[in-house]
Amino acid sequence: MTNPNERQGDGRRLADFIRQNQAAIVKEWIEFARTRSPASNKMSKLALEDHIVDILAFVADDLESAQTPRERFDKSRGKGPQDNPFSESAAEIHAALRLADGFDIDQMVSEYRALRASVVKQWVAHHQGLASTDIEDLTRFNEAIDQAVTESVAHYTKTINDSRNLFLGVLGHDLRNPLGAVSMGAQWMERSGTTDAQQAKVVSEIRTAAGRATRILNDLLDLTRSAFGTEIPIAKIRIDIAALCREIADELRAIHVDRSFEVTHEGDPTGSCDPARLGQVLSNLMGNAIQYGDVSGPITVTVAGNDPNAVTITVHNLGPPISPETQMAIFQSWIRGQDGNPSEHSTHLGLGLYIAKLIVEAHGGEISVTSNEQTGTTFSLQLPRSDALDCVKRKARGV
């Protein structure tokens, strides 16, 4: 009768098997990596092999190391020990190289799935049965692969985010000065006067285009700031919010002479706000109403100040409703305010409502939307009259 704890087959532990069968494992890795088209189409055998040898060495060493239950728990979350915490692991380097070669994150993760299956398949093929130590080896092997996957995904994602943020930061920095020069030049030409109506029209279009580009740039810069985990800076003063709404409506009315704006208020319209940032939110909401609303109906802005602790602003327009699915994601980045194709003259990149949400939250407030065929679309802002930090403290005290 066979002892269930007695090893069947060639008697090798998994770590030894990995080291002694490295060539066969690497061969299957390369064959699978070559299927990750189109990124792999022009890659050499060496490039496809990448850091698989180092990853296998890490796995084999890990299998032979002592491990506490706590270390096993940490490893499953990608927090396993590193020989040198100041240097990148083989899995992190692999992620960087695969990203550089054009692999998407799913293709990179699929390599680890294939590696796991390949090693287990080849090792089991050398056994007629499994001993208790084999089960332990398989468990440890899966933990090591999971750690490598976690390290690779984290590094891949961080590299993508850092590259995006760097691009947006450089874009904003390098474009601000030339855009400012174009805008100032157009304003100077308007003040100086032009010789005919055609020149005046061109100058006005230049100024409008520069303003549109500046708004897009500001949205990109705000997105970059939020991606770094930094709140949008605000400088609050006591203002008449209804007066600010009328000011923004007047600015847009001057550009869109065919559109009608109605701004009303009830109660006390004053509150502690950053007028420039709140104006940015109002301009975005009214601009969306112009772009997507019914041209025959007015854009209605209402400021309600009956609540002693908050001021509510609503921006309403009639027209095609926003679908329920879009409403659920409308304040996320890169989501436009309405279904359908955007206008070629759109003043944003799908960032406006996301930035608006960040600004409102920086004030300690909330923003929401309702939209249907019967009543139209209404965006609502609720802003605390006092400092947002005081509101947070009051909520914490249950006041």
C-alpha cells in the first residue's frame, strides 16, 4: 500500500524542477508571448523572453524560503519582501519593458496566467501522484506568481499615470504663455479699432478661439492636479452668488445673442465662495445648456437662499434628455454632458463636469443632475454658506 505522503515520480521539489527545466519553461513563455499580437509582431526572441529567467529565479528562491502566516498574507497583496527595497524587482522591470513594447495590461497579465499553467502542467507530468509537500509547493508557487502579478500591474499602472500627468503638466505649462499672448493681442486690436467689419469679425473670432483654448487648458491642468491627489485650490470670500450668476449669463449672452437667459433668486443669495472657481462651474453648466438645450427655450438659473446654512443654484434647460446611463457617470472624467456627437465648437474635452464636481466638493458642497423628456435637464449645486471645513466639523459632531 502506498503512503500518501510518500513522493511519487522523480522525487524533486518544485523549486528544483523549475531550475532544472528552465529552458522548457522559457520556451513555452516565448511561444505564448509571441501570440500577444500586434505588440509582439516585430519583437525578437530575446525581447519576448524578457525577465522570465529572473522571475523564475525569484519564484524558486521564494519556494525554498521560510515563511510565516503574516508573510504569506502580505505576499498575496503584492507586499512580499524584496532583497533591495530601493531597486525594482524583476516583475516591475518586466512591466516597464512590456509597456514600452506596446503590450496592454491584459496582455501582460495573460503572460503570468500562461506561465502558471505551463509550470504546473510540466511539473505534474513528471509525477504519478502528489505528496503533501507537493501541495505546499503548489500553494507557495501560486503565492509567488500572485506577488509578481501584483508588482507588475502596480508598476504598469503607475508608469501610465505618471506619463499622463507629465504630458498634461508640460502641455499646460508650454501652452499658457502663447495662448495668453494671442488673447492679449486680440484684445489690443479690438481696443485699437479695425478698418472694416471683416477685420473686426476675424479679431473677435481670434479672441473667442483663444478663450475656448484657455478653458480647455484650464480643465486639463485641473485634471492633472486632481490626479496627483491634490484638491483644486480655492480662495473664498463673501459674495452675492446671484450677482455672479447674472455676470456669467451676461458674458454668455454677449457671445450667443440668439439664446435667452433668465436669472432669479429668492432669500439670501450670499455665501462664502471662490468667485473665479464658482464662475468656472456656472460657465460650464450654462455652456452645456447652450450646447445641448432647446434653442427656442430659455436657460433658467435660480439661486435659492432660504436655507440659513446653504445656498442652492439650479441651471435648467429644455431639450433632449440625458440618458439614465449617462447620468450615472456624467461627473466622471472624459464623459460628455450629453449623448450624441459633440459640436465642433465644444469648449471642453469631456472634463468640464468632472472639474465642476471637484470645485464644488472643494467648497464642501454637492452637485447633481436630473433629466427627462417632460421637464428637461437641471443641474443643482448646494453650497454651504460658511467655510467647508466648518461644515465638515459640524457633520462630524452630528450637528
